[in-house]
Amino acid sequence: MGEFRLVAAGAGRFRADGPLTFASARGARLLGERLWGDGRGDVAVDCSGIGAADSAGLAVLLDWLAGARRAGRTLLRGV
């Protein structure tokens, strides 16, 4: 299935690729933390490339939402 990746797709836009499961959750969470570190405004993540997900993957998405809120940014569903 491969490794989870966040691929830049333009200013403030990213595409999530790979499995978002217990096995990849820690790395995915850390990748997401980088999204809030620099820049301003909304961040859009296209999740259509996630091939498999479980409850740990859902926890990562919720953590990303909380991280965006703490940074004063909004996490949007990418298109």
C-alpha cells in the first residue's frame, strides 16, 4: 500500500496520498504539524488519495483540525 505522504499542490493546498492507518498515523500527524508552522490563511487537504483508513487515521484528521485552530488557521477539504 505504500507510505503516507502530503504532497504540495500549490499555495496552502496539499494532497494526502497513501494509507492513513495505525501504522502511518504518527508520521502523518507530524507531517500535518508542518502545515500550520508557516504561512497564514486557509489550508486545503485533498484526501481523495487516501487508499485505506482506520480509527487512527480519523484521530490524525481530528488532530489536524485542532492544530489548525490553535494556529489561527482553517483546514478545508481540498478539491
